[in-house]
Amino acid sequence: MSYKRLDIRKITMIGMLSAISFILMYMQFSISFVPEYIKMDISDLPALVGSFSLGPVSGVFICLIKNLLHLMVTKSGGIGELSNLILGICFVVPAGFIYKKKKNRKWAFIGAVIGAVAMAAASILSNYFIVYPFYSMLMPMETIIKSYQILYPKIDNLWEALIFINMPFTFVKGMLSVGITFLIYKHISPVIKGQH
């Protein structure tokens, strides 16, 4: 009976964190060092919290459900959601897996930083092979490159744009979620785990 209750609680928490993650996707904003169509958001934060408190598989489910919900309002034909899912998984799985092995604040931070690095590295391949081939059907690649050259004139091609601008941006985005998670996690984890 208690095992079933645990499963129901876990499913409920995954659903709740997925809904919060979906809502946070709408609270996006532009920042000055990337083209204006690339937005900053903290929608991976609930998946990171879920990965720490419920395990890395739960973090993956939160990323998946968030993006499935966002498919209902997509403007990218699902390409943006696929990329977001890939990057979210690259972020929360290493963080959750490392924390699961050594449950203390130090290793949670190390895991989260490794996750942010993995997400930033994966963003190069995700954008090059998934996102920008789609965007280039809507906007010429020359225009895309020019939007990066406004910020950094030495950029000559998409690889350079992704390495010098998108990758650091994605890392900062991940670390923003890490920072907020470390501020709130101690207060909310007992509720998520049912220990309040």
C-alpha cells in the first residue's frame, strides 16, 4: 500500500513540476549578448529540482512533459521543443545521477555544473543539426549569421556563432537555474519528497 502511495505521490510531483516548467517557458526575456530571437528562461529549473529530489528519470519525464505541453502552442513545428528536450536531458541527468550517488550540497553543485556544461556543449550540435536547418527555411543563413555579427563581427560561420555565443549563453542559462535551485531546494525538497 505504501509503495502505491509513493508512486502516486511521485507521479503527482512530476506532474506539478512539469506544469510549473511549462509556465516558466512563458517567462522568457532577451539579453544583450545574443540575437533577440534567442531567449533566456528558467524552465529547466523544476526538472533540476525534480532530478535532485525524485531522481534523474523523473527529471527526464519533467523535461518531456513540459515540451509535449508546449507542442500545443509551438511556433517552431516541434523543432524548438525537440532541441529543448535534448538540452534539458543533458542538463538534469548528470546532475541527478551524481547527486543520487553522493547526496550532499557539494556534489549536488558539482553535478549541476557538469549538467550545465553538458547542456552547453550539446547546444552546439542541437542547434547546428536540428534548430538552424529549420530556421534557415524561414530565414536565409546569411541573415542568421549577420544577426550574430552585429554582436561579434569576427564570426564567419554558424559553427563560430554557436561556439562563441550560443554555447556561453546556454551555460549561463543553466547556471541561472542552478543558482535559483540552490536558493530554494532546501525549503521545498521536504514537500516534494513528502517529508513535511
